[in-house]
Amino acid sequence: MSLLEEKAIGALSGAAVGDSLGGATEGYSPEVLQERFGGLVRDIVGPFNVEWKTARPVSPFHKGNGHITDDTLMTEALINVYDQVRDHLDAYTFADGIVPEMMEKERWIPELERESLLIHRVFHAEKWLVLKLLHAHADPREAGYGNIVNCGATMYMTPVGIINAGNPEAAYKEAIEIAGAHQSSFGREAAGVFAAAVATAMTPGATIDEVIENAIAFAHDGTKAAIKAVTDEAKNVKSWETSFHQLRAAMAPYDSLGEAYREPGPDARKPSRLKAIEELPLALAYLRVSKGSFEDGVLGSINYGRDSDSIATMFGSLSGAMNGRQAIPHNWAETIERESRIDLVANGKKMAKIATEIAARDAQKAAVVAKASASLFGSI
């Protein structure tokens, strides 16, 4: 197995494992979670609500028990788009591919325990893709304007980082381009920064500090400030078990949702140059807190609560890209693949093959440009 395959498998496996473990704890505070589960969550657990079908009628989903959520389902949909196009994506090719993935292709939805269309599982901010691209015929380059500003585009950008492995600048630009069909403002910005972070993590020998420093370097406005503040505070965290309030306090000034996560105020999720999504800064913070331990970082992410599945997805992708699947607890990965009916190894190999094809074409294009430049400018 090539190093690229190992890292691609690690990134996708890490993201899915984090997503699955975090699904059961999503939306609650650390205190509520510890009361419900009898202490800190340290393994795959069942749903927060035993009567999950009726506890929240708007979201009758079986979270927990090794079930991936929409984060991984959307990631797999993006993998399928790359598999069809087999080239870099822009807003148009992304739009052309993602709508059929959501509206025409039945797949196993673990949280519904049946085959269904992806549109029936995703959150309202992801349904926006279908509303704007299919029904409103919006220009894909700007279809994200007006949507709920959240982490929805960021959570599935791991494939963009794999395609641009070792080239964070290209990853940032490609993610910003395609995320314009889905998100705007700090929601779109985070998608670009996360893709750049994954591309850095895919680089052989990349360190935790390099991943974080590159994320800060590519970020702008509130996203840059939030990542810096939260990852700086992470230096003062003694362990993931005691991290929650410390990291939350560092993130709070940049978060539009406030402390009552399920009861956001009137200015929540609106465009702002001063705000940031919470999930990416926290994922990068847990990369630092964990000091390279996949298990510690995921457990910190899921016990933090709030949007825990997306925090853990992003952490898992970065840690998995750096360390490979062998760093992920074997029983977690196997249980999630079995219970969610997903082949993360096959997906990683597929992405590595596509990335290799694209890299070869990129090299040919660069050679043509270099030849033309030499003719025009000589030796400079």
C-alpha cells in the first residue's frame, strides 16, 4: 500500500469514526452528557434518547451504536462526485454531481435503518443545495448566499484535502470555489481552511504545529482569530477530560450560537466577518490537546458536546491523515464499518487513485506553463 493510500484511508476512517462516536453526544453540554451516560463517554455508546424515534420528531435518527451521520454521508457523496469527474472540481461540476447524489441515488442511511435518498437525512442547510441548485436554478458560484451559515460545507471537505495532498493553497482555493454553492461568509471560509489543513496533514512528516499554523495562515477575519485564540488556549489545557469549559470560553466570543446551543439568538448563523464556526477551531485545539493521540482527541471532541459529531469528524480527518488508520482503535473502525455498512478502506484507495491521476495531469499542465514562461521571461 502506498503512503498516499495509507493517509487517504486514515483521513476518511478517522473522520467517520469521529462522526459516529460524536453522533450520540451531539447537541448537549458536557454536564448533561455525563449525567446521561454516567460519566465521560469513552467508547461507542447508544443514543442519548432511548426512544430515539419519537424523542425529537423533527430528527427521528438512530444516533450512536456505530452509526455515521450526515457528515460522513455527505463526504461519501463528494467522493462519488470526484469519482465521476476525475479532476479538480469547480462550482459547476460540483453542482452537477452533488444534486443527483442527494436526489436520485438511494443508499443505506444508518440513522434511518433503511435505504433512502440523502436529501431525507441532511439538515436544512444541506437541503439548501437542492433548493437552490435544482429548484431555483441558481448560479452555483453564488448559490450559498442566504443559507444558514454553519459548518455544513466544512464537514465533508476531507476529499478536497486528499485531492490536493501536500498543496494546502490549492486545497483552500478548490474548497472555497465549490463551497460557494453551499455556504457563504464564515461557513464558506471554514471549508477552505479545513481543506488546507487536511492537505497539510496529508504531507509526509507534517507536525501538529504545522497543521495549525497553516490553518491560521490561510484563514481570514473571525475564522483566523478564533483558530488562533482556541489553539493558543489549548496549550494551557492539561488533559482532554478537563478541557471543555476552558476551550469553550476561548471560542465563545467568535461563536454566533451562544451558550444555549439548541436555542440560538436572533443573530445566530448570519453572515459576519467577526464570527467563526465552532467546529474547526475546536478540532484543531483537540489536535494540540491530544498530542497526536487519536483516541484522546476524539474523546475530547465528543465529550465537549454541542456539535460534537462535526468537531470529531474534523479532528478525526486531520489525525487520521497524519497518522494513518493504524492509529485508530481497531474495534471502533470495524464496528462503524459494520454497523454503518460502509467500506472506508475502499473509499480511501479510490480517493488516492483519483488524486494520483489528477496530480499527473497537474504536472503536465505545469510543465507547459513553465515552458511558456521560460520562452517569455527567460531565466529569472
